[in-house]
Amino acid sequence: MELLFLHPTDEETTMNAVTRHFHCKDVGYDCDWQLEGQSEDEMLPVIEKHAAEVHNLTHFKSEAVEHVKEAIRKNDQ
């Protein structure tokens, strides 16, 4: 018996992916900036860039990164 592995198409992968959301105001800023992405790894650099450019935050302690990660929500939350 031969095993057949089916690989999802890009469209199927996109449809099954969980979208995550980040709102800057959820970490305590009076800021309406928002971001959507597929993963924390994809979103964190963009969030850090926004924080540096808009809020003059250039150094993130591990506690701040954890706080940001906790604020990233899946689309069902």
C-alpha cells in the first residue's frame, strides 16, 4: 500500500490560517493603530517599528515583549 500525502494549496492554507489582531491601545497607549497578521513572529517586528517611530520606544525589555504578546488576539477572541 502506498501512502499519499496531500499538501494544501496556498489558498487552503490562507483560508485555514488564524488571523491575529493587535491594537496599540490594548497595551496602554492612546493610539488607534492596529495590525493583523498570521503569527506573533510576523507581527512583533512591525509592532516594534511602530512603537519606535510613533511612541519613541527603542528598547524592549522581555516583560514589555510579553505584554505585547498577551495583547495579540486570535480572530475568535
